[in-house]
Amino acid sequence: MRLRRNSIIPPIFPLNKLISHILIPISLMTIFSIFIVYPILVIIAGVFMVDGKFTLRNLLIITYDPMLSMIIINTLIMGGLVTLITLILAVPYAYILNRYDIPFKSFFLLITLLPFISPPYVGGLGYINMLGRHGVISLSLLKLRIIDKPLDIMYAVTPLFNPMTGARIAEIHWGLILICALTYFPLMALTFSAALQNVDESLEEEAYILGSKPLTTFFKITLKSAMPGLISGIILVFISFVDEIGIPLIVGYRNVMAVAAYEAIEESSFYYTPKGYVLSLLMTAIGLLILFLGRKYVSLSRYVSVVKGAARYRKIVKIRGIKRIIVMLFMISMSILLSIGAIGIIIAAFAERWYLTPLPTKVGLKNFEVVFEEYSTLFRNSAIYSVTAMIIGMIMSALISYIMVRMRLSYSGILDYILTLPLVVPGVVIGIGTWAIWRGTPLDPFVNPITIIALVIAFRKLPYAFRGIYASTLQIPPEFEEAALTLGASRVRTFFKIMLPALAPALVAGGLLAFIAGITELSSTLVLSATKSAGSLTVGIFLALTDIRHGPPVGSAIAMIIIITCLVVSYLANLFAKKTIGGLRLF
Amino acid sequence: MVVVKLINLTKVFGKEVAVDNVNLEIEHGCFFTLLGPSGSGKSTTLRMIAGLEEPTKGEVMFDGKPVTHLPPYKRGVGMVFQNYALWPFMTVFDNVAFGLKIRKLPKEEIKKRVREALRLVQLEGMEKKYPHQLSGGQQQRVALARALVVNPKILLLDEPLSNLDAKLRIEMRREIRKLQKSLGITTIYVTHDQEEALAISDRIAVMNHGKVIATGTPYDVYVNCPDEFILSFVGHTNFIEGKVKRVLKDGRVLVETPLGDLTLMNAEGMPKKTYLLGFRPEYAKLTKKRTRPNAREAKVVVKEFLGKFTRYEVKVDGQTIVVDLMAKDDPGYAEGDGVYVDVDEDHVMVIRG
């Protein structure tokens, strides 16, 4: 009985059923697919179809272009290393934060959130400001004569050779790995932390009672129970690295897939090159393969169960003595590592004169003035993109959640699959595909980039709004609507009078999350239009860095503006999330 | 006058038949209860009457007109849900006023009728509170007021008391019964609690596995219904096997059972040799001495003191028999004591051969 209750609003007449069960869901998914699925299909067609004929010729370039195969191997190896490092750091970090009695907990949590709400390569910019050759730390150490050459850790490259032929087959760029690992750290820490909170405490207690030691219990019980969260964290981090375009551009390393695809497509506006398409196809394949393998863990519904189930009372373990010192040392060094980026941004943003000295010699608000004078269009663009992402995110999520939760659709599994795509298909791919689709139409990215960018961002960031709204919809008892129906309200009225008000806090929270996701988006926007007239604030950082007059200080000022906006918005989002039915928590 | 009529009503979910060919007639002003264990199809039947589930087969008729394919909002029923389904984002007033606002009544009348409905359920002055500020019992009353305020033809109640504590449950069921009688509204009530069903209903339909097994007054269902399922679901019944030894001169039969030889009325056509017999726990005594020929000794295995009476479970012939002894009849046996079960022959039912 219970199970069935969560079903449907019957009875439905054949015509109404056609509309509600087929027409509305299909048209919603069609709109979504135009911006997410269609670009992928265009990429596939672009690789395999030349002059209207099927061919494998384009794929063969991997075999005779050693540069291309190196780029692919680089991405996979470094992606793996980044994932491994975040895993090693995030697991103890999240465990300590959740289970141990330590001071300054909310401070540590805030530090964890910081990179999460920053645009992707803001971290990179900050780390370069601090750890780069001419960064604060390198120059300080030089001045103190601790080192005699500028610090090189951000640019160190280790080549890997084929032992048989001696040919260079891959490179490991340590700076890229370091920055990415720290940038994605929150992704792993927060997903694992949410999973930890869902682990049934009695399982661990039972193990202790049966004589299992703490470390054994952690590996055999806790880690195993939190595995779904951990795997979804691994997937998200790896995919983020494959999609990463900002950080490699900042450290000046181009031999990774997303950057190579982006550059290939920039060139191909002048002459045809299949390289960009092949790279995009491979990135999509990696994403889809991971989605397929980790399907159980990244499905939106699973994602949701990781996100919810928060404010439960937990026993906090008290630690003393040497153990406490070790734990605190770890937490403090992690938070220093995590905040270096933000500190670098702040120093640079206020630097008016800063040339080869450890710290700026003159500080002021000049960089911000430059931003407001020369980059003012970016504010308008970012506002358009984020607000569109918010509105489309709210409307689509409300409708799709309602359909998935309330109607017995035979194909809701497919809907879930399609909706998960934006999480695993790199933005560069979507950008390139979209670019190919709309060339020569009224929405040509060359002519009218703002509309198309706004729509692409909105649909790519839909999962961010969707997951919370979907979770909340699941929590709303169907009796809420049934009561209204028996009292004489039609189905449509019931949706507007009962369902929407019940969902309102979740809708606002989800909308704000889509707003943040929209404002920090980079990859697809960069592909579609890297200009001041259509670019977002994140693109603005890139433009400032490539502009010889502005450079890192102005870029940092833009980054700071984004971070502050995101901090405020995420604070608001959390306020609303607390009011949702079932008390959903966002992070 | 028949208000609700169900004809061959059937609901299939996938492969599972939830409601199987149910036929019922519910008279005007009747307090009618669908009683059954969970999964018996009682809630699904109620939801089909409300229009919240579409029948796979069969008809639902209100006042002689088919409403089977009418959506819930065109049926004019009032419904109270197990979880009350009060909208948390609306005040008590707005919750109750919802149905009236949908009907576009003038503001003044809405105010008047909401006040009236809240008075009826004794919640005057609670208009501005939100559901979460109310106790469970008060929420229940708001749900009732919300269902009644639109003057429904039929009131449907889906396990409305199951979330309340025992004492409040009894209080509320009396109130619901009183309210129903004073309004004269035809009511269909769903519950799995047999005591509640017996206390509150004019008529009861007992359901199991999607089928209606019996319909009747509470007395009929409890006393005059020799059906194995009903006997064990509504109250407790001991089942024993009896072998017919011979027919007596007065037409009664002598039956041999583990509890001794019993002289029973000869139910029409008792030609078979063995029968399944049943009796309620309150229709037996426990004695130290053998009172019936051929009675086998029983052993007390469980003793539960339940206040008004003591419930004994005794084992006889490998079979468990439950006997309730009122305090005045209870000599106070201990677990492990050897006793004899002396059953009241007048209350032994012949269930089947």
C-alpha cells in the first residue's frame, strides 16, 4: 500500500493522459536535448561523417599524431593522479570534520566551501599569485635568501617515456595537478561527508562491540557504507579534470584534452581540422563510460540521497594528546593549502603596484575601477546568464521532478539518464557542438552569442537546481494534492496552489544554486564567445590575463567580485534550503 | 436509499490484484467501515470511491449514477487522510477555507462557514495557527473540518486515527461517530483495528486479499460469522478439530476433541467424520480437575495479566489454546501448571468439515 501511494493523480482520461504522460514530458526533454544531446550527436556525426559518407578516417589521426595520443594519455594519467590526491586528502579531512571533537569546525567548513563557490580557475589564479615563479612565496624566499632561484613547483613537468622506443608518451604537470587537486578537494570532501552522515551509526557500534579495532572498523564498515558517496565524488572529480580548461590556461600548459579541443576549434574557424571533433568525441566517450560504469552512483536519485539526510545527531569522538595534535596539524595545513588561492586573489586584487617584490608596494581600489570601467558589459552578461540559469533551472526542475515523482512513466529511467548527462559531458564538447549547430542561424554565436550562451549554461547547470528540487518533491506526500483534488481543485490548480507553494523554498534554493553554477561556468562560454561583448565574468578573468595592460591584478579583482557574489548567494540558498520539507541540506 | 454502490469493482496493479470484484451497497446516513489487515485492498477501494484510483474494472455509483470515470474534484466527497495531509504552508483558516475558495464563495460566507466548521470540531480561535503548532488530535480535527466544510455527500476516512495515542483514539472515534450522526452524513471508514470498527460502525465489510468476505452489523460480524479468517482477524478464536462419535437421541452430536467430549447442536448435514470447530477465548474456563470425559491435560505456557482479565495460553496436544479469564473466575495459575480447558458448548462454532 505505502509504495503505491507515492504514485499518481488518477484518473486520467485518454486525451489528458496523452498530454500529461507523453506530450509534456517529451517536449520538456526535447528542449533539454536540443542543448545537451544534440550537440553530442553533432560531434559524433562530425567525426564519422565526411561529405555525407561514413568514415573512420578521422579516428585514425590518433594513431599517427603522437601529440594527440600524448594529450589523451596526459589527461587520463593526471586526472587519475588528481583524483587520487583529493581522495587521500579528503577522506581523513571529512572524517575528522564529521566525527571528531575539534575547535574551529565552522571555520574549517567555510574554508572547504571556498573553492567550491569560486569560479573554476580563480583557484588557479590565486595559487599562481602565491606559488608562481614571481609569486609571494617564491619572492619572499628569494629575499630571505632561503632559495637562490625562483620557485618552480608550479611549472615542473615530469616526462614519461616508452621504455621500448624511448619516445616521450606523456607528461605530468605538477602545478596543474596541485591546483586541480586543491580546487576539486571540496567536491570530494563534501560528497564523502554527506555520505558519512548517512552511515548508520549502529553498524559501527556493532563492529566495536564485536571487538573490531577503530581502524579496521573504519575500513570494513564506515568506508564500505559510504562507498556510494565516495564513488560519486571520484566520478565528479575525474570528470571535472577532463573538462578543466581554466587552470591549464592559467599555468600555461596546453597538452590536456579540453584545452587542445578548444584551441583546435579556435583554429578551425579558419580551416577544417577534425582534431577538435575527435578530442570532443573522446571526452564524451570518457564521460559516458564513467556514467555507465558508475551509473548506480551518479544517477540523480542517488545523488539526491547523498545530498539529503543531513542534520542527524551524531556522537562526536573526543580526542586527546598526541592524536589531537596530529589531527589539528593536518586540519590547519589543509586549510592553509585550501585558502592560499583565496589569499593570492585578495592580495593581487588590491595591488596597484607589484613588480618583483614579495608583496605589493602600493595597494588600492584601482583594479576594481578598471573592472567597472572596462569590463562593465561582463556584469550584464553574467547577470543574464545566471538569471536565465536560475529561471530555467527552477521551471524545468519543478516540472520534471513532478513528472518523475508523480507519474508512473515507463520511461522515467531514460529521463534520469539524459538529465545526468550535463554532469559527465564536458562543457567544451557541448560548446563545440552547439557552435556547429547554430552557425548560420539567427542564433549564430558570432552574431548573437548572448542568447545561445544563456541557454547552454542554463541547461548545462540544470542538475544543480534539479537535485534539491527533486529531493524535495519526493518528500511531499501525495495526499497533499489528493486532499485538494477531493475538495474540488482541478489538477492544474492543485499543481499551482499546493505543489508550487510546498516546493517554494526548495525552488528558491535550487534556483540560487543554478545561479552560482551559472556565474562560475567557463568552458562552454569560452568556446562560444571569448569576447567582452558576450563573455561572462569568468571569461573576463581570462581576457584580463591575456590583456598586457591588466594581467593578474585585474583578473583577481574580477575573481574576488565573483567569490563575494557566490558567498552571498550560497548563504541565501542555505537559508531557503533549511525551510524545505524534510530539511534538505545543500552541501 | 442507497447512496454508494460498488459493482464488480476491481483494481489490478501490475500483476497483483489489489481489489477483487467487490460489490457493496451503502445506505444513506450509514457509518460504513471497511475492515481488513494491511494489503487487503480496503484503502484502494476507498480511493476508487474518492476517484483517486481508476478501477481496472467495475463501476462506482453515487445515487444511482455512475461516477467511475469522474475525476475526484467532480465527485463532491470529503476525505480525511491517515497523515491528515494538512498543507504546512497554510494557516488553519486557509486549510479549511480551501474548498470554499475553489467554489468561489463570497468572502463573508467563507469566513462564516470556516468558523462554523471549526466550532463543530471544537477548534474555535485556532484560525491563525499553522498545522505544526497543533497537536496530533487538533490536526486531525482540522482535517475533519476541512473535509466537512464543503458539505460533501459522502465522507471518506482513511485510517484517520492510526497516528493518535490509544486514549485519544477512543475519544476521537466517539466524537467522529457523534458528529456523523448529528450531520447524518453517509460515511465510509477504513481501518485495520477491529475493536475500532466494532465500536464505531453501523455496518462493517471485512476484506481480505482484495475480496469482501462478509458484510453486516458489528454484532453479526463478531458473533454470527463462522468464517475462519474473520474469526481469527476480528478478535481471537481458538480452532480445534472434532471427531463425531455418535448422534444423540435429542439430535445433538457427541464430538471428541482434545478438550474432551463435547455435545454440540447438530448443524444441518453433519455427515462427515471430522470438523473444524472454533470458540472465542472468553468462552472457556481453566480447571484443576478433569470435568469432561476424555479431556487431555493442558499446560499453561504463557500468562499475561491484562487488567480486566488474564490471558492464558495453554498447550494441549501440541496445540495452543487462548483462554481469557475475568478476575473473578481466575484462580491464579502459574506458568507450567497442568490444567483442563472447560469450554462452553453453547459457544462452539462449527466452521467447516
